[in-house]
Amino acid sequence: MGKLSAKAYWRQFDPAPDFVIMFLPDESFLRAAQEQDSSIVEHAWASNVIPASPTNLFALLRTIAAIWQQETIAQSAREVHGLGQELYERLGTLAGHFHQLGRSLTSAVGHYNKTVGTLETRVLVTGRKLAEHGISGDVQELETIELQSRSLAAPELVEALDEPPRRALDAA
């Protein structure tokens, strides 16, 4: 068993269990070995060798396959969890950008409306006086904009605005 264990077959594969199965074609071989040395099974386990006969080999292999399948599912779930967390954080960053964009749009509308007000109450007043002196021109009528940008309302987006920005995600 020492020679079989020393081969360390499990190092060739990733992922792989850290043991090797020693196939015994008949149960009587293991019984005969145990009659000579009662600690042979303990020694095998300590050496990462699992003796298997036809009786238990298929059960052992099916158990290992089930464990690998569960590990694959668990690994996938860990990756999905990580991606979900990353996406949620990035949604928070995006919400912050939307919030800033909305504020900028509101500010731009305010500046536009002030400019229209100045044009109507200050500039056109003087322009009309020039018309009295024979200077004419065509001035288009401008309208103020009464629209407001919509604020973010979803709780998870509003909460994200209260959190400090995450530098690692801002670069993305």
C-alpha cells in the first residue's frame, strides 16, 4: 500500500480527492490480509488508500460521483453569489450616476429658464426700443421648460446613494 500511496495520483487532477482506490478482485483477499495484520485497513486509510472489492466498489464510485456533483453545484452557487453581489454593487454605482445626471438635467433646465427670463425681461425690452427707431428683426419666441427629471425612488437605489462610493467599482 505504501507504493500505491506514494504515486499520489490525485496530484495529477484538480479537483480530485486525496486518496486512491486499491481494487481487490475478491473480498477474501482483504480478509486474508486482515488475518495476518489486523491494522492493515487503518494503515491503508492513513496512507490515503481505500481498499475496494467488487461488493463495495460501485457504491464507493457512486458516492464519489455524487460528492463531486454536489461540489460542482456548490462552486457554481458560490460564483453566482459573487456575481450577484458584484452586480448589486455596480447597480448602486449606476444609481449614483443616474442621480447625478438627474440633478444636472434639473440644473440645466433651471439655467435655461433663467436665460429665457433674462431674454424676455431684459434683452427684448431694449430690442423693442430699437424697433421704435426703425431697426427691425425677427426674434423667435422661446418657451420655458417646466419638466423636472424624475428622482430615483426604489429603496435599494436610494440607499446606495447614501453609501460612500466604492473606488474599485468606480473605475469599472
